[in-house]
Amino acid sequence: MITLYTFGACFGLPDASPFVHKAMALLKIAQLPFTTQVVSPKNLGKAPKGKLPYIEDDGEIIADSSFIRWHIEKKYGYDFDKALSSYERGIAWALEKMLEDNAYWILVQTRWMDDANFANGPAHFFDALPWPVRNMVRSAVRKKVRSNLYGQGLGRYSPSELLAIATRDISAVSVILGDKPYLFGNEPCGADATALAFMEGLLCPHFESPVRRCAESHPNVVAYVERMKNRYFSEV
Ligand SMILES: N[C@@H](CCC(=O)N[C@@H](CS)C(=O)NCC(=O)O)C(=O)O
């Protein structure tokens, strides 16, 4: 049995992390049974790369959502992209990496750097800590996230610049999806797990932002997220 290590369901999403959400979706698309185990943020250092997700499968540990996907493909012989041409596989990979390495940071900026969203969201990750250290840890982690955003680069951009970039990302997903049920046709492929996780994360009603409004302005994306949720996450 596969164990997926997660942060836990949060903000009406299957997981606070879109990467964990993606890994869950991959396991569900491949119809592999799995259990989940929540990792406390203070134990993240024990994760192989200090990040989630990772899985344990018969004693084998695999970290990173893309490596988890390749493990599923290799060990269980499930080709997520079997129906895709090599050109479509190229587009699928580019779309995934746009979401994971670009849109992800906009999502982080929206949740962690906007004061109201932070208070309503990530600030609660620390509620279980005793009060003398709670505020200190909360501020220290927020500071680290700010520094990560600055290092990545998007943390240096104004809200209107971030929105301009997010608008391109979201519209790329919308255009590639078109009027198809899934990104590349009638059945989901590997990139659908990523698109679901990141688009549902950006659309999350728990957080107010112009980026969310932009995602909401694409009816095909909104309908797609609902379609994927109904098919794979009806229990959430
Ligand atoms: N490339 C990794 C990214 C995973 C990732 O960035 N996970 C974040 C949560 S969204 C994390 O665990 N961050 C904890 C930290 O940086 O301390 C993947 O695809 O799994």
C-alpha cells in the first residue's frame, strides 16, 4: 500500500499544497489505492527534500510530485500520457512547469503576503503551538516565505505586474483546454493532475485576490475544475 505524506485538507482543498494535491490526483487517475499521513510542519525536516509530497511504497521513499508520477509509470506500468502525441507531451510538460514554477509563486504571494489572506489562511498553520512561541514562529516562517519569494524573483514585483503574469498563465491553460473535457481530449493525462491542483488553488474561494477573479473569468477553466473534482475528489 502506498502512503502519501501530506499537510492535510485545508481551506476547502484536499491539501494546502498544490503539489500534494497533484500527487493525490495522479494516484487517483492511475486508480492506485493509497493512504495519507499528515506531517506536522515541525517534522518537515524528516521529509527527504524537506518538502512535501513524498510517498512510501513498499519501503521505497519517493519525493517530489514529478518523481512520484514517474514511479507510478515505471512500477505500475501506467502511462498517464498514452493518448498524447509527442508534440502534446511537450506542451503538457511546459504547461505543468509554467504552473509549478511560475503560477505557484503567485499563489504563495497571494496567500502569504496579503495581510487579510494570511490572517485568514496560513496564519492558522501555527494555531496548535503554545502561545508564547506561536507568534514568533508565525512571523519567522512568514519572513522565510517572503525571502523565498524575493529569491525566486516574483516577490520583487508589484501587484499589477504579478496580475499581468498570472493572467498569461491562466489564459494559457484556458486556451490549451478549449472546449475539451480535459487538457488534451476526452480523458485526463498527467498534466491534468497539475492543472487541477493549481487552478483549484487559484480559484479557492477562501482567498480574495484579483488573480482569483481572473481565473473565475474563464468559464471553461471553472467548469474543468468542477469536472475533475467531481470525478476524483467527490469525497472532499
Ligand atoms: N518540486 C516539488 C515542490 C514541492 C514543494 O514546493 N512543496 C512545498 C509545499 S507547496 C513544501 O513542502 N514546502 C516546505 C518548505 O519549503 O519548507 C514537487 O513537485 O513536489
